[in-house]
Amino acid sequence: MMDIYFLFTEDFKTCNLKDYEKYLSGEEMESRAKFVFQKDRDQYLLTRALARKILSQELGVQFSSLEFKKNQYGKPYLSEFHKEVVFNISHSSGLIVLAVLKNGETIGIDVEKIDRKINIDIRSTVFSPQEIQDQSMLPEALQQQRFFELWTLKESYMKAIGKGFSLSPKSFSFIFGSEGCKFLENPFESAPEQFAFHLYEINPFYNLAICHQREMKKINSFRILPYWEITNFNMDPKLLI
Ligand SMILES: CC(C)(COP(=O)(O)OP(=O)(O)OC[C@H]1O[C@@H](n2cnc3c(N)ncnc32)[C@H](O)[C@@H]1OP(=O)(O)O)[C@@H](O)C(=O)NCCC(=O)NCCS
């Protein structure tokens, strides 16, 4: 079962953020203090508070008993005592998203702000030759849209396998055709067809992509904190791969 939680930092503007500091360790409080901008300090605090509150609820334990580890590429995960729950976090311009998966092996998510113009020339550094060719055949406005679709899908995969940017985003492809989109995996990574993808344009401002093992298909809920209900979001997937 997969649950997706959204937190807009703006919604917490009037809250006393001091109340959330209990979720941070001493070391994390020090890391938080190093951010130059207040918005980054708030995002750091709220991300950890969100993860600890939700993960401890899912597991039915005290948040203070959660032990977090990181793989060699920086992907956080819960220690072996709580390994029945896996999660991944993404943030983009005031929105924090947490995906929680019970009894699954891995999950990767990416949220991207899409109401901005991208210099399309950077695609040569991040997309595969096939993706670049496909994209360049589209009208200019659609090229922008496709850029964000590809980018969000790619990051969700790089984060699901836990390698982040140590895996070149050019080494695998999403190929759009008349029958939908096909994922062409890097043959050195893992078995083909192992992963499934969901892509959402949740509103005119954000794309969300989720990558998980093919057999773990069902998304149980989408919730916005602190209100616990979805408002003005389009939760029909734009694409399922
Ligand atoms: C993981 C990575 C792809 C995130 O990209 P991003 O678009 O900047 O950030 P997102 O908001 O989508 O995701 C950040 C979150 O992903 C998680 N994360 C970090 N490393 C991860 C990894 N290797 N795999 C999956 N998730 C990871 C963390 O929870 C992080 O949030 P937090 O720092 O608040 O805990 C990228 O930062 C990365 O590859 N980091 C690895 C280290 C590295 O290669 N550094 C060189 C940077 S040039």
C-alpha cells in the first residue's frame, strides 16, 4: 500500500514552527542553523517533522524510536527494525512530498515546479539521444512540457534505485509514442520491466512522478497536511508506465 503526503510550507506560515523542533536531533538542529535563508531552514525542519510524524504513525511507534540511515548515495531509509516501511521525499519551491510504501522494497518520487521556462538547450546534458530527438520534433510549447515530464520521471527512477545523480540521467530513456510511453532501462542497472511509473500534473504548478516495483501498483491515498484532504489537485495520472 502506498500513501502520498503533500505539505505546502506556506500553509505553515502562521504556525509556531518551534513546536516542530522536537522532531530534530541536536545534530540536525545544527545542520538546520547553517542554511542562510529562513525558507530553507523552514523546509528542512518541516521535511523532517513530516517524515517522522507520518512514519511513526504508520509503524505505530514513537517518532523518537525511528532510526534513519543513508545509503552510499545519500538515500535515507529506516533501520532494520522498521524496514517494512520504505519512503522517499522530494521538495520543490514550497511543496514537500513524502511517499510511504508498506511491504515494498523501494520507492522514488520527484516533484517539480513546472510554471517556469527552461532553457531547452540543457537537455543535451540530461536526456538520452533518443529522448532529445523525440522532444525536438514537438512544437516549442510542448517541448517545455515534455522536458518536465521526462525530468520528473527520470529523477523518480534515479531516486527509486537510490543512486541519485551518480546514475547518469542520459543512460536510460522514456520514449513517448502513439501507444503511450516506454521505459528503456540502462542494461547495467537491473532487470527490465522491474519498475512502474505514475506521472501526475497535480495542478498547473507541479508535476509529480512516482517510481516503484511493478507489482506494487495501488496508491491508497493522497493527503495534504495539515488538512488531510485533497483540494484542487488532479489525481488522475497523466501517464502510467
Ligand atoms: C537525490 C537527488 C537526485 C535529489 O535531487 P533534488 O531534485 O535536488 O531533490 P529532491 O527534493 O527531489 O530530493 C531530495 C530528497 O531526496 C532524498 N535523497 C537524497 N539522496 C537520495 C538518493 N541517492 N536516492 C533517493 N533519494 C535521495 C532525501 O530525502 C532528500 O531530501 P532531504 O535532503 O531533505 O532529506 C540528488 O540530490 C542526488 O543525486 N544526490 C546524491 C548526492 C550527489 O550525487 N551529490 C552531487 C550533487 S551535484
